[in-house]
Amino acid sequence: MKLSEILNGARRIGITGHVRPDGDCVGSVLGLYNYITENMPDIQTDVYLEEPGSEFGYIKNINVIKNAPEACEY
């Protein structure tokens, strides 16, 4: 199944990883975020992770990570 099929009809999604995110976690979460925002701009996408270490500061859109979920409006 393609990601576009899975997200068909979605207006807002959240992406998260595991506790104490390592490089694989941070990179894959932000890779997915970057892909979705570039290819499916109509979907509002949020990323939730514990604050990653400064060594990951070079990853594109590292600044979009939220540390606590906001209230969702449906």
C-alpha cells in the first residue's frame, strides 16, 4: 500500500518516535515529515518527539519538532 493511499482524505496527522530519540528515530521522523509536507501540502503535519540533541541540528526542519501535543480541534 502506498503512503498516498494510507493518507487519502487526511487533513491533519501527527508523527512521533520513541522515548530518548536516537539518530535513526530523529532522521526517519523528519524524513517522513519532509516527504509529506513537500508532496502532500494540503495535509497539516506535526512532529512530536522529546527534544533531540544538538548534534541533530543540521537535519532539515529540526525546528518543527514539538515537545508536547497541542489541543486538537476536530
